[in-house]
Amino acid sequence: MKHLIFIALGGGLGALSRYWVSVYFQNLVNKLLPMGTLFVNLSGSFLIGFLFFLFEYIPVPRDLKSFLLIGFLGAYTTFSTYSLETLRLLQDGEIKAGIINILLHNIISLLMVIAGLVIARLVIKLIRQV
């Protein structure tokens, strides 16, 4: 039961963070494309790649892993929102914007997971040198 509470707490914080970060970032950039959602997806993809790799080398309690990876990042990343926003762009006749949105989310998110893994490897190397 305690484990589920950690996941739920992480999920609540992840959902709130997703909302705040997405709205804040969307207000800074182009209003046509859902860039707030893109920023959340990219940063979430980076963080999950970074933490997943890091946790293979640094012992972390199961509850903390679940809090961060399942709870927080599970609620923070917004691919369901991305899918709905893309569908709406396409339904509104914004075909080019819809295709750009698909390419940006999918290609750059994969690159961000790779970046997270690479940076985690560098962090591990630095830790081992200290």
C-alpha cells in the first residue's frame, strides 16, 4: 500500500507540474503549435532516459524509483494530450502544422531519451572519478 501512495503522490505532482510548465511555456512561444505540450514531452523524455540509466548504477529505493518514473513522469509526460492536439490540428485543416507536430514530438523525444542516457553516463563517470 505504501508503494502505491508513493506512485499517487508522484502522479499528483507530475500532473501539476505538467500543467504549470505547459501553460508557462506555451505563453512564451508560437500560439499555433502546442509548444507547451512539446516542451513537457521533450523534457519528460530526457528525464526518463536520464533517470532510468542513472538508477541502473546508483542504488535507489524502489519507492523513490516508482515515485519518479511511474508517478511523476507518468503524469508529467503528455502524449495523450499531444495526440488530441494533433488530431484537432488535422481536423481544423492545419495539415502542415499537424505533421510538423507529429515529427517534432516523435523524433525529438527519441533524441531526448538518448541525450538523457548519454548525460547520465557522463554523470556516472564523473561520480566514479571523485
